[in-house]
Amino acid sequence: MLSPDLRRRDERGAATTLGYALSLGITSLLVTGLLFTGGTFVEDQRDRAVRSELRVVGQQVADGVGSADRLAATTREGGAVELRRSLPDDVAGAGYRLSLSRLGADDVRPVYELTLRSFDPDISTRVRAFSGAAVYAPRDVDGGEVVVQSNDALVPKLFLTAPDAAPVFVEADGVVALEAEGPTGTLAGSSDEADHYWEPFDDADASGGTAVVTRPNVSVNPGDPGNAGETTTGPALTYDVEFDSAGTYYVFVRMKAPDGESDSVHVALNDDAPVTYDDDGSPAFGLSEGAGSSWSWVHGLANDGDGGDYVTLSPDSPGVHTLRLYMREDGTQVDKIVLIRASSPPADPSGTGPSAF
């Protein structure tokens, strides 16, 4: 049997061992808590840094859009604009991507929203941009250099792209929507139509408030100057379009005509002959259904009064192809062009149609 002194020593040893174990446990909990708190602190600091740098990058892009808009306004009668912005490849170590959408308009000009989103962590911020010219972002753009460039035709449009991307219109969900006044190029008239041209004009009922018309309006009879007939001597507006696939695209044109000698156009793809030349071997007289003095969507040939014929285009491969809109009769007014990929005729667009920007 142990003496009382020995029992006390054993109890003191047990108490010391227990106290040491408890100290280790408490220390471990404290260290774990500090590490957890420190980790959260570091993550919060990084999130704030990413968000702050995204805002700075967004403002740089917005400033670039504004500068390109001002340059485009001064060069409206000749020359395209290209403005490059060198942006960081990442923000606080995180890659990012920017996209653009139109919000509407203030009292003076259209308002756009730039959305910048980092990949890891997933953080987004939004910055507003202002431009008198319409701005189009065909694709989202990753961090690095971006380009704001205008097309050199009629009313300048701005394209926000990666540095190696051309200004093209992009099919979205089977639809291509084009503002007539914003082509990516033009072709001059020739022969009797050498002095004819497309000209923008303001119209409160047009999509975006602007449409185009062929000038001068002098034609009266077929074969006279200003009536190109079944030829491509009329001036043309060209639109570079990136199609998602080969297939059949139904053509809808929002147009109006002051009279029966100013109500037809031709449409073609690339260098091909217009698909509006003939109808089963008989003259088609272009795309028209006798559009009147108010804007209406047209999808048929002029010689098909019941509107049963639909004009279609068929790119033979996905990728970039050029849509050409030729003057057939001068004085014809065009607001918008919409292409819809479908296996059977879709309904005509309503109102001013789907947004082109």
C-alpha cells in the first residue's frame, strides 16, 4: 500500500500531465482559429483587390469607347477608327473576361454596360460606357489588349474586339440582325448607276432612329438610270456575318417606298448572283412586296403578290460570309435586315425586330 506522500506525488504527476494535454489542446484550437481567421482575412483582401482592379480595367475600356466614339465622329466622311487599349492579363492573379450590353439611352446618347468577371475567384463588377455611335461586341473578350474599331461606311458603328478579330456581325441563336445604316463596307454603283449611292437619313420610326435610302431618286421606267433591273450595277451595302452553320436562312427586310418605282432591292451572298433575280425562270424584280409609305417587313419577291415566295440565303459552310444589299430601284428605303435560320418559313419579325447591338 502506497504511503500518502507517494499518492500525492502520483496525483500531482497526473494533474501535470492533464494540464499539459489541456494546454496543447487549447493552443491547437487557438492556432487553428488564427489560421482560419487569417485565411478568411487574406481571401477577403484578395476579393477586394480583384473587385477594385476590375473596376479600374472597366473604366479604362469605357474611356476607350468614349475616345473612339469622338474620333469616329470627326472622321465620318472618310476613314475608319482603331483604338487599342493594353489591359492587364489578370487582376490580382485572377484571369478575367469582359462583355458589353446596351442598357438604353440617356437624354443625349446610348448607354452601355461593361461587365467584367474574374475566373477564380468568381467576382464581377459593372461599369457604364457612353457612345453616340452604336457599339457592338461580337464576342466576350479576355484580359489583355482590346481594340475599339469602327467600320468605314455611312453611320460609323464601333466594334469592341480582341486585337486579332475583324469587325463582323455574329449569328446568335439562329438569328442575324443588321441595322441597314451600319454595314462593314460599301460597293460603288457602275454603268448607268455610277452616280448612285446609299445615304443615311433620320426617321423617328426607324430602328435606332436611322435608315438608308438610295440617291438620287430619278428612275421612272425600267431600264432608265436608277433602275438596275436584274444586274448588280446598283451600289451595294455589305455586311460581314459570322454564321454558326451551313443551312437555309430566311431573309426579312424592313423597308418602305414612296412609289412603285422605288420599292425593290437585290440580296446576295459573297460574289454570287443575287437570289432575287428570277423566280422559276421568270423575272422576279427583286425583293419587294410593294412596300408602302410606312415601315413593313418584306420577305417575298416583287412578282409574287401573295407573298408566298420567301427569299433565302444558304451559306455552304459556317464562318464569315458577306451579305450584299444592292440597289435595284433608287429611292428605296431600308431600315433593317434580319436573317433567321429555319427549316420552314418563320413568322415575320414584329415592330423594329430583334436588337442588332
